[in-house]
Amino acid sequence: REFLEPEVMSVTPISIGVQDVHWPAERPSPLSLALSVNDAARLTVTGDLHAGNGNGKTGIELSGFPLSWLHPLVHQQARTDLATGALSLDSEITLADFAPAMALANVAIDDFSTVLHNTQEQAFALRGLRVNELQVDVTAQDVVIGEVRLDQPEGSLHVLEDGTININGVVREFEEAEAETETEEGTETPETSNETESG
């Protein structure tokens, strides 16, 4: 089962930095990470971490992540294709005992669109989505959203000649998705066996 597209991802360049490390730990150590994936998505991590008690703060910035890379995951649940869209994230994570305790984030999706898999007709699109001041208290299991903004949402909904709606059956039943996966895996098995026998 596929989880991401494309199948091959190039992660370059990778820059990792850790400074002022002591053991036993006396104070937090600055750390950083920067990389890009397929020259499209860029990830930057900066912050500090106390190696003794696991407390610290980390800033995470993600930009230009193509949502189409998540198509295999979406297609397992719905008969739609992720046509366009890019995800950006700006967040700060508070760590306690090496685990996330609190997260503050702003999330943005730009130029998002989906199409129906069978007809390639546009199902839903929007110019932008903003989730601002998202606060997640992991310890208290509490989530607060400061603001959600939708920019130019569009949808295509109409009745077909047979009386059904064009988006009928978009969401897959769990049993159907599992059966389809098993069928795909079953069709691949004989090919593998034949190649092995001829070799």
C-alpha cells in the first residue's frame, strides 16, 4: 500500500546543528535542522533542548508541501484526487520530559482543489485556508482555535440524469477500501511469481 507520492523523494540539502552540549547537562543546548524535499517542500527546525530533563522549545516551519503527495492516503478513503494545493506551517512546540506538552501553530493551505476520480470534474476548491492561533495543550487534552478563514471556496454539486448527485459514493466504505487493496495486492502476486519462475 502506498502512502505518499512520488515514490522517490530526494531530501537535500540537510543541515543539522547542535551546540553547547554538556553531560551532565547544565543548560539547554541550541539545535537546528534544515532540509528540502524534491526542491519543493522546505522544513526548518530551530530551538533548544535540555539533555538532562528533556525540557525545551522548538520552532518548526514547513512551507511549500504539495498536498498531492498525500493523494494515496486520501484515495484510500474517497474517490477523489488531490489536484493542487500547498501546505505551510509555522509552529512552536514546548517540550517536557522529551515529549510535546504544548503546541502553538498557524496553518495555511493555498490554491487547494480536488477532482472526482472517475470524471475528473472539480469537486471542491478554495483559494486559501487559514487556521490561526491554533493551541494544543497535550497534557490537558485541550484544543483552542483562534480563527479559521476560508478564501473563495467553490464546489460542484448537481443532479445527474439518473437522479443521483455527482458526489454520491465519494466516501468509500471501510470494507470496500480493504477489499480493493486486497484485490490490487492479489493481482500483483502472480506477476511476481511468474518473474521468479522464469528467472
